[in-house]
Amino acid sequence: MRLLNKIVPVCMMLVLFSAFGCAKNVPVYHVSEDIDFSFYKKVAVMPLDNLTNNKYAGDIVRQVVISELLASGLVDVVYPGEVKNSIKDLGIKSVTALSTEQIKALGNSLKAEALIVGSVEEYGNVKMGNASAPQVTLTLMMADADTGSIVWAITQTRGGASFMARHFGARHETISETVMLLVREMVQTLAR
């Protein structure tokens, strides 16, 4: 009986730790209620602002955003080379802080109804105890090309070592898997 009194509380603690360790990161996002998203047939994904130490993080994430948008079937995406040429032709020095006029000009030049802009805030491994795992934080926004107003915005983080990885050495996602799954979750908020 004494052994049972010791085992039950330990098992209950393990169950609680597992539940808290597996909690899902629920995205917090904004979608304009007065917008019909079926209007947006073609979008242009701008180069992402890279706030990390990995010099390729912005380019890597941008390619995944483009792929996930196309895979979702929600919109067509302007080819990245066309975006680069339009930015150059319009004399835009930085896409991190576009004005309303620049958004309209880019939308017109690219024949896109919306532009997706954003930033990569975190891209790399984080250490939690003796475990290290990839963690990525992204912000994405969609601006209407006619008005320049933001109609969708989301910031989300994914990754870090799970409870099982931290305490039992279980496998965690690779950085590529983390980026792909994070972007997929973010894009799915457009379909709601």
C-alpha cells in the first residue's frame, strides 16, 4: 500500500508534465472582417526582413511561404524574379517599410491584388536544459494592393525542445520541418 501511495502521485505528475509539455502554440492573428478573400487571386511575396544572424533565413523562409501559398490552392503567386525586377524598376530601396503609394505601385506593376511582407525574427537552435532544438518566429502581413491597408497579419513561433526531447531524448523537428510546419499553420489562417 505504501508503494502504491508513492507511485500514484509520481504517475500523475508525469501525466501533467506531458500535457503541459505538449501544449500547442495557437496562432494569434488578424483578418479583416470586411474583406472577401476570394477576391485575392494573385499575390506577390516581398523579400522578408531578416532579423536573425543567419544571412539566408529570409530567403529560405520566403521560398517556403511561396510554396505553401501555392500548395494551399488559395492564390497564385508572382514569380520572385518579377518581384525583384519591379522593386528595382520602381526605385524602391527597402521593402521593410513600404508606403501606401509603393504598395499600390508594386501591385499595379505585378498585376497582383495583394502583397505579402514580413520578417524572420528568430531562426536557429535554442537550448533548453541540456537539449537543443530549432525554433523559428515569423511575422507575415498581407496588404491590399488597391488601398495599401493590411488585411491579414500573424506572428507565430514554433519549435523548441518538447517535453519528451528534453527529458527522454526523443527526436525533435529539423529546422526545415519547423519552418515548413510553421508557415503551413500561418497560411491556413487565411482559409478561415
